[in-house]
Amino acid sequence: MKKKLSYEESVARLEDIITQLEQGQIPLEQSTTLFTEGINLVKTCSQYLDQAEEKIKVLVGDKLEDFSINGEG
């Protein structure tokens, strides 16, 4: 049974997959396997981010507002 990767580990693996796919030096079957793994990692990362957002909403009393960096936006 595979251990569940952390958000950071998932992003690192996704970056590795992207690099391999962009180089184009792997067989088609391996490419499709990596692509499928990448899609699953994107879903996993999205779930991590959704969970983090929910935790933050609880901490700030469900009053999340858009913010800007350096007064932009």
C-alpha cells in the first residue's frame, strides 16, 4: 500500500512528471501512465488546498475576503 504523499511531496512529484513529459524521451505507454499519475496528483493537491481553505475559514470565522499583495488588485 502506498503512503499518502504530503502536499509538498505531491507538488515535487508533479514537477518531476512534467519535466519527464516535456523532454519527450519516454515511450507513449509510459507517457500516458505518467499523465494519469499527474492528473491524480493535481486532484490530490486541490483537495489539500480545499482542506486548508476550510481550516482557515474556521479560524477566521468564515470571513475570508479577497486580498491583494502590495496594495495591488
